[in-house]
Amino acid sequence: MTPTFPRRTLGPGLTVSALGLGCMGMSDFYGPSEEATNLAVLNHALDRGIDFLDTADMYGVGENERLLSKVLKTRRDEIVLATKFGNVRAPDGAHLGIDGRPEYVMAACDASLSRLGVETIDLYYQHRVDPTVPIEDTVGAMKRLVEAGKVRHIGLSEASAATIRRAHAVHPVTAVQSEYSLWSRDVEDEVLPACRELGIGFVAYSPLGRGFLTGALPPAQELAASDVRRNHPRFREENAARNQALVDAVKELAQARGCTPAQLALAWLLAQGEDIVPIPGTRRIERLDENAQAAFITLDANEIARIDAVLDAHPVAGTRYPAEGMARVNV
């Protein structure tokens, strides 16, 4: 019998599966995929007890939300639905900038509700902070969405500690979503402490380093031409070899633990605090099952110390985004 999937609580009262499912790659950024396969993965996740599904209006320029609508149509009561606004794209996918204006917030929410085919979004994030609009104005609009019953909880993504505090003063922030993994730990400096000070949950995206930390990803030059990782600094040839040394060391630790590198990476994140929920993405049922098993792995203090020693010995080469992407994080 499959054990009940562990659950965690984000911020003031949003209970979710201890691991979520990041849905971005089903529609965008990581090369082509098949809808039937994606729907099978989504339904399998729900069958396993993974109910926290994460999407955004910019993934596939709305296509990812439309994909999820096909599952929401019959399984809405089983799903904790998170989506995002703020990254504006043209119909051809070109990035048009970030928009945090109150009127845009309201319109973006209505558009997402329509694509998703639901009346309420469980967790609505500002995907990136708009530096041209006071965060108080943006969150004020998000507060009005909560009051209107269109949104249950609000969140921020890639926001700085100072922005988080200002936002939380306007309306309680339930979760902050930022990149966090064995090779992306900058949130530990200020963002995580701010979240804990305020009682805000933390959602870790790219917890497997966009696949690199699994040890199963081919070299960047072998990825699909449309795969954005080909342009990410950490995947470039001059950095990949150095970063591979970290992955090889993690593989050794995982082998000693009797698990896969992906499971070890997720178990390490889960061990960083009960307020952390990783959302690994996948388009394969076997990978979803592999990731799910990490929620049942408990690392002891000695194992955590050995992992930390490996991380100290293998500093990551390259930034997590190209320069234009780095300018939009920790704002």
C-alpha cells in the first residue's frame, strides 16, 4: 500500500503536498513535449498525492494554464493551484517586460481564471517584481483580488527581503518562490530569514538545478535547439565541467545513501525546514515517482554535514541566469 504523501503548511494556512509539481517545462523552455504524456503525468501526480501544481500565465504564453484546465475540469477539488502574473510576453513568445501596475494585475488574473477554467486561484504570485511600480500598489491590487474571492493566498517570486517586508505590511504573503537547490543557495542570506521572521512559507523552484543535479542530463549542445538551458551560464562548456564535479560528488553521496542524486538533492532541501516545499518539474512518470520518493527520505545531521562539506568543496561556476535574467531577481 502506498503511504500517505507528506504535507506541509505554507504561511498562514495553505496546506500542500511536501513536494509540488512545476509544470513550466510541459509547455515551454525545455523543448517539445506531448500533451497526452503531460496529462498522464499530471494525473499520476494527483494519484500519488502530489496536489500542489505550479504554473504561470507566461509559460507557453498561456498554453500551460490551458493544459492544466483539462485536469482542473474534473479534479479541481484535489488540486492546490498556483499561478503567476507579471512577466509579459508577446504572442510569439518575445519578452515584453514586467508589469506590476494594479490595472494589469486585475486583468491578468481574470485572463488566468478564464484559461484555467476556475473561479478561484489558490496561490497567486507576482512572478517578478516590477521596479517601476511601488510594491505597495501591486500588492494592494492582489489584496483586492483576495477580497473579491478570485484569489485565496498571495505570493511573490524572486523578491528581495526588503520587498517582502513591504509587501507583507500591505497584505499577508503566504509564500515566496525563488530558486533554491544544492547549487543555488543565495536565498539563505536574507530572503529565507525574512520569510521566517514573518511566517511566510518558501517554495523552491528548480530544486534539481534544471536537471543538472540529477546527473542524467546530456551536455547542453545536445539539448533541443529551443531549450533555454543552452544559453544558461552554468550549462555552458566553460562552466559545465567544473559543475560536473559537484554532481559527481553528490552521486557518490547518493550511492552511499541508497538513493538517486535527485532524491538526495530534494531530501536535502526538505531537511532545510518544514516551511520549504520544492516543486521539481518533469514530463515523465518514472521521474515523478523517483522525485516523490524523496519525501520519505530523512537525512540525519551527519548526512547533512557531509553534503554541506561537498558543497563547500565544489563552488558553482556561472550565474543561474544570463545577465538580463539576473537583473530581474532579488528585486
